Amino acid sequence: MKICVSATANSLDTQVDPRFGRCPYFIIVNSENMQFEAVPNVAFGAMGGAGIQAAQTIAGKGAKVLITGNVGPNAFQALAAAGVKVVVGASGTVRQVVEKYKRGELRETNSATVGGHFGMGRDGGRGQERRGRET
């Protein structure tokens, strides 16, 4: 089965990126033999619609499961329509989260976990705006 993980770089030993639509890479892993393909996320710098574009990319690669930190409402709808199961709250390396999923330690979600435009904060797009503090 093909599992997609949102990633900060292009290897199995890179960290999971907490953003789906704005992560730099998707690592598509064959869960049977751990062979993988690193796919640059062309939606990474999109002004809008990044989640939908990202969902189309991974569905087009044949991924059946997405493992990420968070997923927005538009991306979640697009993934669900494409039949891609969504697992959120993941952290660690790509290799670690795929192994956790295979052992049944990660569970699917049935809804978005963040609002639209998550990941477009003032801190360079990491989705962690400083609220309530002057900068």
C-alpha cells in the first residue's frame, strides 16, 4: 500500500512536516518494502488552494493513506473524495510514523484539524503565529 507523509525534506529519515498543503515534500512510501519516492510539493508557495492542489498530487500518485500533522477543511474534503484516509497528529521521522501506522498505533481522523489557510502565518509559513504579544 502507498502511504504519503508530509515531510520537511526528501528522505525517510527527515521529520514529518506538521503542515499538509504547505510542506516542502511528500514522501510516498510502499509499506511492504519501504521503498519511497520523494515528490516536491508544487503547492508549497501557492497563494491559495494549496491543500486542494496537494491532495490532487498525492491522489494522483496512488496514495491510499496520508500521515501528517494537520489538515485543513478543503484538503480534507479533496482527500476524502479521492478515497485517501487521513492520519493527523504525527511527529517524528517519516520512517517512524510509517512503522507506527503499520503497527496500528496511529488512527485516522474523520474531519479537518485546522481552519483554512493554516501554515500562512507571519512566522514564514509554519502556522504558529504569535498571538496576544507585540512583536
